[in-house]
Amino acid sequence: MKQRSHTSMHGGNQTIDRRLCVAPMMDWTDRHCRLFHRLIAPSAFRFTEMVTAEAILHGDKDRLLAQAALDMDGVAPVALQLGGSDPGQLAAAVAAAAPYGYAEINLNVGCPSGRVQSGRFGACLMAEPALVADCVTAMSGATDLPVTVKCRIGIDDMDPEAGLDRFVAYVADAGVSVIYLHARKAWLSGLSPKENRDIPPLDYDRARRLAAARPDLQVILNGGLDSINGTLAESHDFAGVMLGRAAYRTPMVLAEIAAQLTDMPPPSRIEVARDMAYYANTVTAQGVPLHSITRHMLGLYHGQRGARIWRRHLGEEARSRKDGGTFICEVAAVCEAMNDALAA
């Protein structure tokens, strides 16, 4: 697989490039998805799905924490996002994750699901900034990696001005210097997690005021960013931008934004497909189902001729195909031929 150069680094005192980030997304940003996004936008800083501290301490660590082998080369940073509210458990989970090569440890203070609330973590922790500060202090004591926080601008009836300022002051005093800010409130009762991603209004101005008031912090804007021009326009007021659903459903948007930010040309779709074919051959030989890989690739040809063919074949046939790499390349070749014919 061809390796593409980029500016992101991790470890020790090296700098992480957070100008473009891919959000942590449950059931989506697993190791196969993260590698796919790396091939599309090599400079993008990527996140795991949220993993609870308790799961790490009592579960299969390799299953939960192992990265794709190609992400262990020391130049493609990934953040591990943890969920929890017990400082001791979180610190132990951070220590347990040390061998797995992550560049940053992030604490989830933004997820509004009922299951997460019942465990007393996620967005409900915005009401307990002192506890969050204790958590990040304990986590920092267990690693030399950056410990960061991802949060909302508020929850329920919390004043998004005073409440957010107070929350940020606590975590900053505890040593956090990077805040990933989903620029809308989370309503902990009355709205589902899906509704919490759409119904509470976005407030980029509130996020902008926080970034201006706290120049000592890196504030990364998250929430509702789905277009190239819109994302680039917002990026000027923040240390970085973070895309979620758009990165997953229309992944080449990541490539175009990364190209604008780094002056590196984006890869072609066929390059990405061929690299993923190589990867698929490698990991299916180790017992990974092909569908576990191709399910993340369905948006590669979004907006192109052949997009339906690509989605249908990868979505419906991957479970039965044994020749993963060949299969991916064959379908990509059909899509490329359709687009070449259109351009001719």
C-alpha cells in the first residue's frame, strides 16, 4: 500500500495537527473506518468510538483497543475516547491503553444517551465540572499523552454562557488545553440521541465567543459541519474543525477540506479503493469479515456516476465474497469506467 506523507505526529512533545478532525461515532469509527479515513485524508486527526473505562478494565483489551496495523507506524495519530466518571477507573483504563499507540486520551462529556446517563458519564457530567476536573487530573497522572475533553455548550436549562465558562474553567485549571466543542445543547430528557444531534439549534457564535475568550485553549468546533466551503469558513475562528456524519456518509469531503488546509492534493477514489483492497486482503486472511470493512466505504462514490452500483454491491455482496480485494477493485473499476465515459 502506498504511504502518503502528512504533518500529523504524536508522542512525547511532538505536535498533533487538529485543524481537521473526524469525530468519535458509536458503531462507526472502528479501526477499519479509521484506516479508510486515513487513506482519504492522511492529515486528519481521528477518534475511536467511545470506550468505557469499565469495559477496558474488565473486557477484551485487544478487541476494544487494538488499532489497524498500518496505524501503528507512528505518524498517523488517533485519539482514544473514554467514557466514565470514576477517576480511579479512568486512570487505570488510560494506563491499560498505553501499549496500543494512541496519541491522545479524550474524555466524553457530550453523549446524551440514556444508557450513558445511567452510568453517570457523558453529557450529564457537564453539571459536575469539579468531578470532571478530578477525572482529567487522574487520567493525566497515568500518561504523558494529552488529556482532552469533548463536550456540548450546555445541557437542559443550563445557561450556555455562564455554565460553559464555568465548566471550561474547571477543566482548564485541571490541565486540559484542548476542548472539542459540539456547538449545541444536549437535552437529557425528552430527546433521543439522534434527536440531540439535530433538534437543539447550533450556536457557532457561542463557540466563537469561547474561543475568543480563552486564547490559551485550543477550541475545536464540532456539530453540523457538512460542506467544504462552510467548514473552511468556520475554521478561521477555531484551532480546528471536527466532522462527524458528513465524514462518514460523504467521505471525500474530508479529502477536499484536508487539501485546502495542507496544500496536499487529495487522493483519487480509485487510489483509496485499491489501498482498501490491499488492506481487506490482509485482514480477511486473519478472519475479519469483509463486510466489517466495506460497510464503512459505501460513501466513497457519493455524488458520482456508479454510486448506486458501488453501494449495492459492497452492501449486499460483501458478506458472501471470499475474494475481498479483487471484489473491491472490480466494483471500483466499473464506477471509474462510468465516470470516464461521462467525461469523454
